[in-house]
Amino acid sequence: MESVLRAIVIYLFLMLVFRISGKRTLAQMTAFDVVLVLIISEAVSQPLTGDDYSLTTAMILVSTLVMIELGFAFLKQKSKKAERWLDDVPLIVVEDGEPLRERMDRARVDDEDVLECARATQGLENMQQIKYAVLERDGTISIIPQKPR
């Protein structure tokens, strides 16, 4: 039972940490970010298992983590409020060529992130060509170009 409680606490803690770190962090992982994830996994392995390195404990931990994930998926299906809290919502960060600074700062997105996506997906060169830039739930940025005049 202690292993299950440890798994629940670690899962919830990591969910909180990654939720605080923002969507863009997970969507644009650099080589250093991958190393950081490996360090995190090593750091939580001992607290998860305690002194019990048995195969049974490993299977219990994996089962617990998967059940938590399935439980949250079920909860998100049943409750829009839970889905909104767990996954967030798409966020408009540029409207009619104007960056919405407060939203961009909160999401840790800068002009270069938006412009990079605009160039790569739409061939746009500047903010004035963007009608909307939307930070999606998965951390990607969708660009809707201005209509040609």
C-alpha cells in the first residue's frame, strides 16, 4: 500500500510541476530538456520504490501510474471543468497582428516563437500578417493569417 501512496504523491507532484512550467516547455524540448527529464526520472525512482526494488513493486507502481492516468482521462470526459484544469484551453496570443503581451508572458511565449511558427506553417514574415495566433493545448501554435486585402 505504501508503494501505491508513493506513486500517487509523485504523480500529482510531477503533474503540478509540469502544469506550472507551461505548455510550451513540453512542446519544444531541447536536448537539455531531455536530459532534465532523465534526471527527474532518476530523482523520483528512489522515492517511488523506497527500499523495495522487487519486480512486484515495479509492477504495482506502473499499474498505479497507469490507473491514475486512466482515472484522469475518465474525469476529463465527464467534467469540462476538470478537463479545463488538467489540460488547459487554447489561448489566443496574437489578435489582428497585435501581440497580447499579458497572455504571452503568462504562457512564456515570445514574438519569435509566434513568428517562427508563422514562417514555418504559413510563410508569413511579420505580426501584421497574422489574424490570430493560438497557443494550443498541446503547446503548439496555430496561425490564422490575415485575409489579403
